[in-house]
Amino acid sequence: MTGRLPLDKRVWPGAILLLVFLLLELLWGVHSVTPVLLTLLIAQLLFFRDPSRRTPAAQGLLAPADGKVVGVDESFEEKFLNEPAVRIRIFLSVFDVHVTRSPLAGVVKFQRYVKGKFLNALRKSAFENNESNWIGIENHERRVLVRQMTGAIARRIYWDVKIGQIVGRGEKIGMICYGSGVEFYVAKRAFRPAVRVGQHVKAGLTLLGQWADEG
């Protein structure tokens, strides 16, 4: 969107609070913690950045999140796909953009928030036990499931879609506050992955792989 401020709207409560503290410091003539407050304000703005991205024309499924691929394996997915699936796990550091995007164009058919723990998202057990939100998207016979997950610092998950809503390929569907993890599931029979563990991906830009009937 041209002219859009590249920040998620949820940046403002924390940013305004920090600006108020900075203003009070200025009025009271106390500057001992100014560097700390300025650092926190800059960190807040960076955590909630929401850059515009142009979705690539190339066919395939797009990464739902920015971050490092920490797992590419297979798992039986029983919440939405109900069949053997390719599972791609992405770890988001505090330096990554934390916007979640739709891997394909379609209709939101499933959404479920699951309570859980707040373990470090780099730990394998975190992907099994942490609090998370699941979003299932369908386009005719093609279906994917995206899991937004909390971390040790990330305690807040936002989703900006509802069941029945139409979403575009690469469109923003939510946000996770601070470092966390995202999982992507797609039917094994229908997908050929093209990413590897250790690779850094970008939401709405990086192709995770191709549908088996493409190309």
C-alpha cells in the first residue's frame, strides 16, 4: 500500500508510553535513563515493523514468516489436513519482521487458539508445548495450515483474519510479538519442498516449494 507507515498498529501503546516517559524526563530535567528509554523505543519500533512486500509471480507456496528454517520433516497433521504432511518450522529472532502472511490465496477455513507454555522457541520441545494459534487456508483442493507460536519473550499472538474470510497470496494474516516460531503444514502427497534447514526465509517473498502438479 503506497504511503503506508511501515509499522503494525500494535506498536503504539508501548511506543506512546515510552514517549510519555521521555517527555516527563525532559520536563523534570532528569536524563539519567534517557539512553535506556531511547533504546527501548527504537527496539519497539523495530519489533513492530511491517514493510510492504511485492509477492513474486512465480508459482508455489510462500513462507508465512521471516526467520531461520530449523526443521523440514514429515508429520501426520490432524487438526485441519487430516493426512501425512510436510512440516516446515521457522524460528523468528527478535531481529526478524514478525508479521505472519498467507502462503497462498484462499479462504480461511479453520482457526484455533491453543493454550500452552512459553519455552524458548529454539528448543524442540517449544514447538510441541508452547501456546499457539492455528490458521487453516483452503483454495479448492489445496489446503495449508499455519501455526503462530509464542516463545520465551513472545507472549502475544495476534490474528487478523476470521473463518470465511478471503485472503490473498502473501497477504498479512497476523503478528507475533517479539521472538517466536511459526510452523507450516501442507499435504505430503501434493507438495515438493524447496527450502533447507539453516536457510533464512522472508514472509510473502521466499518460495517454500511447489505444488506437485505444477511444473
